[in-house]
Amino acid sequence: VEIVDEAGSTNALVAERARGGADAGLVIVAEHQTAGRGRLDRSWEVPPRAALTFSVLVRPTVEPAAWPWLPLLTGYAVHAALADRAEGIGLKWPNDLLVDSPKGPLKLGGILVERVETPTGPAAVLGIGINVHQTQSELPIPEAVSLEQLVEGVPDRTELLSVILGSLDALMPLLEDTESLRRAYAGECLTLGKEVRVDVPAGEPVTGTAIDLDAGGRLVVQTASGEVAVGAGDVIHVR
Ligand code: BTN
């Protein structure tokens, strides 16, 4: 585990090290990211030392069909590490960490998994950002929350990092049994059963009820014109 004071993006740093031949298990934590990246080309901005921002290098040896499960597995492992710290923590498909609250769902953390081609084969960078110490005004959107707002006392980022890494290590074998992962993930997924609108990268938004995950980890939405499986997109929980 390497800790740097400042990085553009820990995902970019780990990807560069992966291309240079770094071994699986490399973890880079940044006290401050100046160009943090989110899903769907968004930025991820956090005041220095307020969040836990880090990336993990993995080199999965599973069949190609299991790769799309990596982001979901990462979310599932982070969820497993944090779920008992506060009421209502769950997963929004594919891998946001959410907390259900009377105000509606609040975002506690996000995950960006990126595939990298390296001289020794494909690798993946698991980028994880958890809101830890932010006050409401330091959060990027009103629909976000930090762990400190949910628990008694001041959370310790080092302890959190250690528990999340332990959880990732323990649960990574699930990548070889994606049906068990599918069932386990579905049990923690707040999206299932909700009325959703999914803004997909190309085409019209998909609206309906999120009913299941298919064998490839896609979200199955019951729409007025039948079931649609969505592989990527931004989900809005309508109800
Ligand atoms: C999202 O919610 O859209 C995903 C956010 C992922 C943020 C983390 S912070 C550590 C890692 N480095 C990055 O540049 N992004 C991820």
C-alpha cells in the first residue's frame, strides 16, 4: 500500500504502474486528488483528507464473461465492509454506495473500475471513493452523505481502508462463481424493486421497474414494452 499526498487520479496512477508491470495487489491511496474521475466521464472532487480515495490493481485470470462482474463485485465488497456501520446502507446498480434516508437515497461512495491492457495481460484498476469526513456543504451534491454524518464519533480512514481491502481479498474468489455473486449482490441492491429511469450511453432512457440482474450482471428493467437488460448507464431511482 502506497500513500501519496497528492495525485491527479489514483486510478490513472495505478493504471500507469500496471502498464509498467506492477503486480496485482498494488494499492495507491491519495490524501488529495486533483483530477479524480467518476463514472460516465464525470469528475470526483473532494476536499483534501476528507474522503478515502484509493485504487487497487487486480489481474483476474477468469474467463472474459466474468469481467463485467468486477465493478459489481467491488461494490459488493465495499458494501460488506461498511454495511454494519449505519442503518440503510445498500448498493445502487451498478456500484454506488447509497444510504436510504427519509430525504431519499444519499450517495456515500462511488466506484470506478477500469480495464488496462498491460504487457503481461489485461488488468483492472478498482477505484474506490468513500465520503468520510465531509460536512454537508463540502459534499458535491445535496443528495450525498459522509460516514461521519451517519455514525457516532470520527471514522478512521486507515481502519476503513484496512477493512475494505480485507473484504475485497476475501470476496474476490466470487468472481469465479458469478451465479453466487449474482444472488449475493441482488440481496443488497436497493435498485431492485424500484421504479427507475436509466439514462443509457446511447439511445432513449429506459423506464420501468428494476426486477433482476441477468447472468451478465446487467440490470433487467420491466418496461411497458417488455423486459430490457441494461449493461451501462446512470440509474435514477424514481420511486
Ligand atoms: C462515481 O461515483 O462515479 C465513481 C467515483 C470513483 C472515485 C474514485 S476515488 C479513487 C479513484 N480514483 C479516481 O480517479 N476515481 C476513483
